[in-house]
Amino acid sequence: MRDRRTPGLAEVTSPLFASPAATGWRSLVLTEQVHDPVADDVVAPVADAYCLVVVTGGEAFLESWDGQGWSGGHYAPGSVALISPERATRYRWRTLGPGRLTTAHLLLSRDSMRTAARDLGLGRGAPALRDSAHLSDGVVAATTGALLHAGRSGAAEAYAHAATAFLAMHVLTRYTATTGTVDELTSRVLGVFRDAVGRATSLRELAALARVGETRLAQVVREATGRSPWSYLLSLRIAEAKRFLGTTDHSVTEVGLRCGFATPSHFAASFRRATGTSPTAWRATGDLTGPP
């Protein structure tokens, strides 16, 4: 997730797509890149634009540095990150399975965002957004995919201009720092679930940690992920189990316990339902059939 090399860090291979060379679009800059399977500390370049990063292929356990520690989760096609202008970011990741990790980077200019902010009645200045390393935003993911397809097909500047205006409106509507308490709640709720991956818990405890009622907790999780709370937590546990199986020598039993499964049989049955294979077989083959 970088465009330049820093000694000792992971290298990005040649871009799969770069709009400046392929299309000449002026409204936005869009690239798609392939990444190393493992990166220990990648410093992304600072951009003078609002950056949307969308995973387009592969799966990875990715963490970002917040100035005090590393935090992260399971990234799969459609996962989105939002980065404001002039913000330096650090990442590390390990891919899950044999598929190569690819991401699209979409840069929206300050002028585009100012125009959208003015049209939305948010003032004339550069809008402040709530940056996030992990968003569930199907609109951004789908629009980015459409732009990649259009760029490879030789779409005109008018296409990029319309898409830029739409994305700027969408991002400002959802992620403006002074509004959108629902998105702040979503971030808090999903964070509680990520923190609960490695231990036994209850819906009551999760709701208490998120400072909402159980019904509201379930509603937020379903709106953000399309899953029930327990289905979402299970998907996080399976993703974490894949990370342990693929990157450590822990026994299958220990992996299950570390990922919050009460017994080895519970872990084995849950893993098979989610992936179509056993933990032992997955470790041996790296098979990603039926990912959560």
C-alpha cells in the first residue's frame, strides 16, 4: 500500500492499472497494485488528496499504527480505508491463503471535496473527515470497481468527473467529522467485536462494552456487515484462526482456544462449516474455499 520504497520495507510490484497513463483522467487518480504476501512495517506516502483504499483481491490480516500501538483485522475484497490529506500512515500485513493481495487507491482532490461540501451546505473550507482503517462501505467498493472497469475500457473524462462528484458527496455524507454519529457508533460496536475474538463473551457483555442495548447492537452489526452479531463474531474468529494456522506453529487445539472457541470439536465444526475443510487440512493446503 505504498508508492515508494523505504529500506527494509515491503515493495509494491508494478501497478495493474494507473489512470494517469491509461486514461488521462483529470477528475481523479486511480491505481490498482499488487502487494508482497508479508510486510512488517510499510509507511504509505503522504498525499495532498483524500484517499480511498479498497481491497480488490486476496485476503489479509492487516494492522495499522495509531501512534501508540497496532490494531487491525481481517481484510477481504470490498474492505475500505479512508485517509485524509497530509496524513502519514503505517501498515503491516500477512496474506491469508495463496491469493495475491491487490488494492485500488482512489485520490479525490481537495477541490472536488470542497465543491461537494459547498453543495451540501457544509461550508466552503476543506472538510474534515473521520479517518478509518477499516470501513464496510459497499458503495465505495462497487464504485471503485466500476471505475477500474471503465478505465480499462477507455471511458471518457465525463465518466470520471461524474463518479468523482458522486463519491465526494457520498463520503462527505457518511464520514464528515462533525456529523454522522451513527458511523461513530458503528466503529465503536465493530471495535468491541474485534476485541472479543479471543475470549468467551455474551451479547449482554458486548452491548455493555459498546454502551448500547442488545437490540441496538444487533441492528448496528446487521446494517454494517449484513450479519447477525454471532455470525459476524464467528467470521472474525475464523479469520483470526486462519492467520494463526498460516503464520504460527501453534497446535490446532491451541489456535481454537486463542480464537475464542470453547472446545476443539466446536472449533473444528465451526471451521468446516465456514471453509468447507478442517483446520488441519487448511493449514496443509492454504485452501480458501468458502471464506467467511
